[in-house]
Amino acid sequence: MRENETVENRTYHRNGIKRMCAVLLAFTLEVVLLILVVKRLNDYVEWISLATRAIAALLVLLIYNQNSTSAMKMPWIILILAFPVVGVTLFLLIGSSGATRFMRKRYEEVDQELLPLLPQEPSVREALDAQDVRCGNLAHYLKQYAGYPVYRDTKVQYFSQASDGFESQLADLAEAERFIFLEYHAIEDAQAFHRLEQILVNRVRAGVEVRLLYDDMGSIGFIDTDFVRRMEGQGIRCRVFNRFAPVSNFFLNNRDHRKLTVIDGKIGYTGGYNLADEYFNLTHPYGYWKDTGIRLEGVAVRSMTVSFLEMWNVLRRRNSVPDADFLPYLPELSPDPTAEGFVLPYADSPMDDENVGENVYISMVEGAKEYVWFVTPYLIITDEMTHALGLAAKRGVDVRIITPGIPDKKLIYSVTRSYYNSLTRNGVRIYEYTPGFCHCKMCVTDDVLAACGTINLDYRSLYHHFENGCLYSYCPAVGETKADFESMMAQSRDVTERYTNGRSAALRFGQMCLRLFAPLL
């Protein structure tokens, strides 16, 4: 049993787990029924069997010609060729992008209204290009292909502990005057959130508009279905991303993994932590929980506001009133002469064909001259990412990756370790954080550029989930981020040599099997 868990919270937890199990059972029965029906028809009608094989062959050709990485294609191709009925059924249910066509259209319509509200100030781009052409090229990519500009005049504060970020967040929320936007993958109806909830209720009574958005799958084990009614009853407008339901929902594979707080359009928070007790070490399910975050104050918060408004308006109910005017949430702010460096908040969506999160990370690796360090809770990467990391190490760049020493998901942990050898044999150094589970998602390179946000080095974050991050360069927060990396490495074990030369034949075979189907996890 978790520490500090009340009877009420355990009830919420059980109710959420029951709902998740019921949905998974219904979905499994649906898949099994479809497979049995097709197999039975194949056994009795020869032409149906031939049609199934023809569909399987056609799907393999379509998958092969998709504009995606080979690692995403091969598991489906092998599954469909080896087990045509099972492979075709699963692909049509969860692997086909056609099932998300309606949602793609909704995101496109909302983005056509919102992204033009984020113009690029030419003088800022020119200043960044003059300072560092590598950072300037990355800013160019994010503006052209994701719609997010680079800013100056924004203060960046780095938090090496999620609890410190949360305390700062609570203090800023208590001073909100106009509006509060919160978007999180997971919310736990427990001690940490109750503190935040009381502040939100007080702000509502003071006339502040409060909106709360969370992912149903991410929160399903933490809250009950009555949660929304309770929030609405207190004046907190609440929306749920992609409700976890069987049969009718083919959008289940895409989750909202973003973590955003926006206060009055002036202050923004993001990072790895959700609004649940374990992130602040109020409970310890996996040893010491390491997470990080950043606070922005200034004009760059405009991009975070737009990211929230995108999701909020896509999830608008049929009978709800859309935001007719976004400008009241995008105030014009005066430049802050004390702010240093450049800031670029951005978001990534699986509803387009641009893998922004992965491309940003690969660009940071390819642009590194001296070092590039990552920390990620899960390491399940494409051949393209593996090649970029290995080639950087071969060029003499100090490439390091920190992963957890204590896993939260044992199967995923085994998959993570299966990637070590292909990296270490090319010179990448791997560290495992010994105090517990490190959930932060960050990168720092050459003392000039850092990234902090929600994007893991895994297929779910890079290809399937809605994510957000923030690049910051030539400001004190970059040095603070590097110092935190050094602190984490001092508390980690270097497993590079072990996974370069020390694996048994059985371990190698098991890891090969895990690697094959890693993109489907």
C-alpha cells in the first residue's frame, strides 16, 4: 500500500483500475471475436481465405511505402506475414492512421486559427543566427515545420527537483488575476493536487477563469469519473482528452502527454512531472523519484498558451461554446531587459507527418561539438536516432545517456537495456540512476543549449503522443541544467563496459526479440 494514502484515495484508485480493466477486457474480446470470425470464415470459404492473404500482401506493400522510419514498419510487416489474420486485424484496429483522419482534420482547423498568432520577430532570429548558427537553424526548423518562434526577453528558471517547481507553481497560481490553464497527462486526487485544488477554488471565487485538461488513460488509476463533476461544481472548467473506451474509440493509441501550466499569459511551467504525489516524493513506489521542470516569465509564454488552446478547442464538446477570440489570452508584454538568452517553447503532435520531438533531439546531437547529454526514463529509439548518437560519439563528442536504476515498468526497462549495446559499442556512455526512478526528460549540449519538457526517448513520445518541450540557450538555466546532470551522474552507475562486452548469449537473444517489437509497445 502506498504511503500517506487515505481510504478515499484508495477508492478512487480502485475505481479507476476497475474501469481500465473493464475497457481492456472489452477491447480484447472485440479483437478476439474479430479474429475468430475471420479465421472461421477462412476455414469454410476458400475465396475469403484468399482475400485475407491478398489484403495482408497489400497492407505489407502499403506499410513498406509509408513515409516513416523502418523500425516502425518492420514489426507490422513481420506480424502480418507470419499471422495474416491476427496481423491484419490488429493493424486495422490500432495501426492504421486512417482511424485518426477525423481528429487530424480537427487539429488542422484549430491550428490554422492559432499558429498565425505566433509570428517570428525577425530581429530575434537575426540575433540568434549571429550568436550561434546551429541554434538559429533549429529555430528555423521549429518555426517552419511546427509553427513555434524563438523569443528573447523571457526569464528561465530551472528546478532540479519537481517539489521545488511545484511550490513555486503554487505561489504563482495564488497570485493569478485573469486566467489559469492547466494541462497534464496524469492527475492524482491526493495530497499534492488537493493543495493546488484549494488555490484554484480560491482563484475562481476571485473571478479568475480556470481551465483544467487531463488525459484519461494517464489519470485512470488516480481519479474517478466523478472528478470532472466535482471540478465543474467548483467553477473549474474541465475537459478530458480521449476518454478510454472500447469499440468506438480507435484513437486510443494517441495520448496527451503534455504538462503545461499557464498563468495570465505571463508565467508558464513545464517539465517532466505530473500532478501526482509520487512525482514530489510524497509516496515512494520506485525509490527516490527524480524529476525536473522550468518556469518561464515573459513573452515566450505565448507559445505555451497557444499549445493549451489548441488542445482545449479540439476537445470542445458539440454543445459547448468555442473560443471566439484568442487574443484576450495572449497579452502584449513589455520586454524584460534583465532576461538573458533565447527561449523556444514548442509542441509536437502525432496528427501530422512531422516528428518534431525526435528531429529536435537529432539536431542537437548532430550539432554538438564537445558534448551532448540526455536523461530519459525510457530508451526505445529508432535506427536514425541510434545512428546519430553513435556517429556523434565516433566524431569525438562526449555522448552520455542517464536512465533509471529502478524501473516503473519492468518489461519496458528490459527493452530499454536492449538498446545499450548498439550505443555503447559506438562510444556512447550509459548511466543508471541508483537512488530510484529518474522521470526527467532533458538534453544539454556544449554549455549553450538545453531542452526540458515531456518528450522521452521512446516511440510513444516521439511518434504516438502529444508532447511539449522548451529549448533555452545562452542563459544561466543552461549551466544549472548541466550542473544537475553532473549531480545525477555522480549518483549513477556507469554500465557502459558491462553492456559493451558482458552480455550472455541468452541475454542477447532475448534483447533481440524485445527490440523487434519495441515500436509496438
